[in-house]
Amino acid sequence: MIDIKSIKLNPDNPRLIRDDKYKKLVQSIKDFPQMLEIRPIVVNSDMIILGGNMRLKACQEAGLKQILIIKADDLTEEQQKEFIIKDNVAFGEWDWDILANQWDELKLVEWGLDIENNNFDPGNEFEQGQLDELEPKIIICPHCNKEINLRDMNDV
Amino acid sequence: MMSERPILKLDWCTHKAAKYACENWHYSESIPVGKLVKIGVWEDDKFIGVVIFGRGANRSLLSPYRLKQDEGCELVRIALKEHRNEVTKIVKIAIDLLKKLCNKLLLIISFADDGQGHIGSIYQGGNWIYTGYIKQKSKAIYKGKIAHRRTFDAAGIKGYESMDAHKKYRYLMPLTKEMRDKVIHLKKDYPKRPKQAMDTTSITAAGQYRPGRSINQMETINA
């Protein structure tokens, strides 16, 4: 465990977090602090974060004074860059059927999983196609330049 | 014991909601193009899918009945997730809404795809007129996705496999007495589902529902 103030945010961190997600992360740390011991923040030899910038901010907001880190001080600059990206890439995909059938939807949202809202509200009749009307088929007469609707001529 | 059925509501549906339902709850995983009437379905205020009417892919769809393009339409999608109300009832209410919007329509046509294990139980339950089947030859499969061969061709996809021809059972729903009189002579006996094909999904008449996604839930619902 080290003093939280000794860790520095990475100024070149390419990741962002939305406000609502950030609030969920802070709450998640408060609810389940052991998670930080199982998955510590990763820093380089200068104590700059390679993995866990958002978590550090959230830990500070959650009022933590000390946290566990892993120091990856033998990585080249190139490897550090690679780590930053790979640490955030999810190669797998969610099986939404299993999630839907075996997990609590409210918990999943609370834990920060993006569940698409599929509870749509009704639309209106103006958004519907008029199937008992045909669109006019307009052509311009090359001789008199008048518009002619071909629908008016027999069964076109 | 089965609990009380949820409150069913059908109303106009946005394109976004209809697209979501088709892509997630219909075997085609796609919404048709062109003019559509999209009717959303809600159970206890929760969106559970859509019934869609359109002109259909075949331009000569209505010509055997001597109708013009603006006198009939095709029921092109019933895309529902797990549901507690009967599909036949849902379709009936959807047709009432369609008639309200397009009151000059005389006939609705729909097809049940044998390739998906459907025989049209929904239409049989709703007293539609069965008029025989057509053989669909132009479907193909590519990376698990089934579509018309021309769809793959248009997308520049090569290497798809043509699928065996299968039947599409054709059902008619005349919307006026005159139209019914005009087509009733085409009526044939309803096709029957082979015994070995019976499963829990058939009990709910959810013929259009993509199997495998909610069979467990349906069994619970029907228990």
C-alpha cells in the first residue's frame, strides 16, 4: 500500500470517462474496495499511471488515502504505450442472452455495463407509410415543359 | 400456475424501435426497405416488438388478385421478443390499426417460411385464407447470415452458399366482404406441422420468434 498522493495521472492518457460512468466508478469503489486489491493500478518507474487513471481519480473522490499498485518499471517507452492501449481493449464480447437470462439487469447497470435501452415509446401515424397511396411519378414534358403525373395515366 | 396476462397495447412505432426489434428479435435480422406501416407492441408498457406491413419485395404480389399496388400490402415482419399475449391477437389488433390508417386497402398477404420451420400457425389461428405455397429458390447463406442471393450480390459478397429451395406458405386476409368473396375460391386446407417438428415454441404460436433465444423463458411462461 502506498500514499495515494505519490501516484501521478498520466497527462497523455488517451481515455475519457463520461460523468455518469465516473459517478458509477466512484460508487463501485466505495461498495467493493477489495476490487482494487485484486486488480491494482499499474504505474511506471516514475509513478505515472499506465493503467487506472480513472480509478485513481475515483479513489481520490471516494476518500481513499492509500492504495495498492503494481510497478511496471522494466517496460520500454514503446511497451508502456502498448500496455496503455491493450489494458483497455476488450477482445471478448458479452453474451447478451446469458446476461438477460441469468443476471440482474439493475445490478449490471449499477456496475457500469452499458445495456441498450430497448423500451421504446410509441411513435405517431405521420411516421408511417401510406400503403393505400402511390407516390406520384412525375415527368417533365420535353415539348411543353409541363409536369405530368404518370399515375394519372391508366394503371402505371 | 400461470399468472394474469400483462396489459397489451399496440400503437404506432418509430423506425428506430422497429429496426431494433427486427435486428434483435426476427430471424432475418433486418428491417425491410420502402414504405412501411410499423405497429409497436407493448406488454405492461414494456416494448416487446413490432408488426410491419409493407409493399413486399415482389412487385407483382397483388396482380393474381387483379389489385393495384395501392390496394393491398404484405405483412412483412412479426418481430417479437418473449411475450405473454397470443400472436394471433396481436396481429388482429395490428390489422385494425392498419385499416384505420390505410382505409383503402383491400387485401393483406403474408408468407410463412418453411425454411424457418414456420407453417403459419399465427395465420391459421386468425382465420386467414391459405392459398398454397411458392418455392423460394433464391436464398443463400454467408457466415451464418441468410439473405436473398441478390442481396449478397448487391453487397459485392462472394462465396455465399445457395440454399435448398424451400416452401413459403401464402396466406390472405381480405379486408372487405367483396374481397373475401373474390378470393375465397382459392382457399386450400391449412398445412399441418409434421409431428416431429412440434416443440414448445409452437405452443405459443410465436412462429416468427427466433428460436434459441427464449425457449427457456417460453417454457417458464407456459408452465
